[in-house]
Amino acid sequence: MVTTSRSVFVGATPVQLVDYVKNRTSLALFNTSGTGIVYLGSDRSVNIVNGFLFETQTGLQFNKGLGDRPDLEIWATASGGVADVRIWESFEEEEEEEI
């Protein structure tokens, strides 16, 4: 299993938090912002009207073993300034093909 973590700053312009990755087994997001409310969506058309509300100081988890879809692409936009979203991802190691 391979695990990575990173931070993405989200403002008024939609930004891609994660892209589609077939072998991602789990994904955790945390909005560390004290004032920047984030809205999540499946593509760059996400905005404060159609996005899924992701409150400040809140986390979300997606786990393939529980039937979730952590492999999917997620986009975000923010209101009230810039938000710092922390991302934690785990992946299955891809098996090497034998020649």
C-alpha cells in the first residue's frame, strides 16, 4: 500500500482536488480553514449553488472496502476567502507484468 498526503488551497475559482485514479483505495479530505467554506463537485462546474457543502474544520472519508468510490475525481471552490484542504490518499500497489 502506498500513501500520500498534500495540501490544496481552494479559492473562488474551481480547482481539482483529486483526479480519477483507478487504484485509490481510500481518500480523506479535511477543510482546515477557519472561515473558508468549501463546495465539492464532480467537475469544474462546481459552485456555491450546486456544490456539496464542506464546512470549515470538517473531514470526509471515502473507503473502497466500505463500498465508497475513493477513485473518483473531486473538484472544489470556496466562499469567504481561501481554504486549505488537506488530502490523504492510499493506493493499491500495481502488480508488475511478467514478460
